Amino acid sequence: MNKTEMLLIVDDNEINRMLLENIFSGDYRILEAENGQEAMEKLIRYKDSICAVLLDVVMPVMDGMEVLEKLKLMGWTEWMPVFLITAETEGSTLQRAYSLGVMDVIHKPVVPYIVERRINSIIELFQARKRLKHKVEEQQSEILAQARRIIDLNVGLIEALATTIEFRSGESGSHVRRIHDITRHLLLYTELGRGLSEETVEQIALASIMHDVGKVAIPDAILNKPGKLTPEEYEIMKTHTLRGAELLERIPQLKEQEAYRYAYDIARHHHERWDGNGYPDGLKGEENTIWAQIVSIADVYDALVSRRVYKDAYGADTAVRMIQDGECGAFNPLLLEQFMSVEKDLRALYAKDMTEHG
């Protein structure tokens, strides 16, 4: 046994305490208490060192049943074995003791070798359970750490994939970064994110950077054409929504990420419009998810205020007017209202992005 651990003996009879001390002093450091109140004081003071409690029932000041009630209320009987050492034979008392979490009842007068064997066996069981719990917690921590490393790796791969698409289309990685920031801002600081946890908001923002991943399937001649696309070229360009959803479906590691369902939805539906005149599925009104709608307006806003191979950048005021006038398609009125409520914040985000990334 481990003599650094304490055994608390609680009995108002000194002879009984001495008898129990003689049985267990070779295995444990012994603490004694003459009543329940003194026992509770020592339990609170030495709770991390006490491995078990031997508790009498009938005592002055505070009896054994009151001590049991307090320990049960504090949840201590779940991890600290309590033994009732009593001459009490009343069935209702014993039943109540067991209901309060007592581990075993040992009747007086005690038989030394029997009480030693019973108590030591249960203490060893509790200690083994405690060691097992600690080992499981260590393993869980390691598994969680490994999972976090995998998630971080996958997030890095997602960001790298999205940025690669932007470079291919003549952009820097700033477009996907700004879409992420606008999406996150609208979800965190407007009514649009009501009911969503902060973790969900972060997952949607991460998913938003993959909105144009399908452009990997679009020919360079169309993707980087400096002038207006022909009707035929435009139809090919529109397929990037379907190609993006198909690509995401074919990445099994991504399917394991919480962001996947948002990424798939956004990639496919960020060109839908409120009036049903978008593509590829012609979704109308609330048939489209709010996160896909948010990425839709973020994508339009960023396209307007940024220089592209086919146009110069518009000023923010001009971009806002074009969006409000429906020149870029119809948007959800609530989405427009909430977008306008933070549009000045978005200008600050752009200024910060220029300062940090040029």
C-alpha cells in the first residue's frame, strides 16, 4: 500500500479508533475525527490525500448519516469510498446509507483480518479505477491533439487549394481572404448569423474560401479573357459552380470536415439570385441557404471594388449603388439591409487588408 495516502477514521469512541488504527497504520497514514463536523473539516483540508473514510453512525455534533448526505451532495462518494463501521442493524438505516453512496457496511465488533481485507480490496479497486480514468484522459487528450493537427493540416490544404485557383485566374490570394472576412463579419455582427454558434460561423467562413474552386475546370482562355465573354463562353464559365461541387464531393478527407456541407452548398449556389434568375439550379427566395446568399453578395461586392482582367475597380459608393439598383441581380431584402448596416465596416476591412498584404 501507499503510505502517502490517508485513511480517515471517524468515531466518537477512542477505543474503536485505536482498534482501527492498529489494523491500518501499517498501510496508510491515519487521520482521526471524533464527530462528523471534525471529519468534514479534515475531508475538505486533505481531500486530495484521503483514499477512504471509515465512518461511525451515532456521534455527537454531526452524525455519520449527515456526513454521508454532505459527501453525496458534493459528489465525493463517486471517487472516495466511504465505509460505515457501526453496531446499527436497523434495515432502514442501512438502506439509507447505501442510497447515499456508502461502499460497504461493516458491523461492530470488527474482526480485524476481515475488515482489513474488505476495505483494502475496495480501496485498491478505487485506485485502479482512478489510474484507468487518468490513462483514458491522457489518451483522449492525445487523440484530440492529433485530431487538431489533422484539422489544421486540412485547413491549410483548403486554403492552399483556394489560393491556387485565385492565382490561376490572375488574382492574388486576397480575393478568397476578403470573401472569408466579409462572410465572417456578416454572420458575427448582423442578424444574419442569429442562432449560429461561433464555431459554426468559423466553419462557414472557412467554407466560403472554396466558393470558386470549380474554376480549376475552366479553360485559361475563358478564365483570363480580358474582354467580355461570348454567350457560349459565359455558359462554360457558369459551369464552375457544378464543377466545384463535384470536385469537393471527390475529396474524401474534406467530407470528414464540418465545413464540407457548407463548402459544397456555397460552391454550387453562390450565383443563385433571390428572384430565381441565378444559376445553376434557379433557386428562388429562401430555397437558397443564408450562407450561400452571404457569399453571393460578398463575391459581387469584392468583384466590383477590385481590379479584374476584364475591368478596373469601381469605387465603394458606386459598387453599393449597383448592388442596390439590382445591376448585379436580385438579393434578399434582409440580406441587403444587413449588408448595408455594416458596409462601412467592410471598407475598413479592405483598408486593413491593403495595409497588411498590399
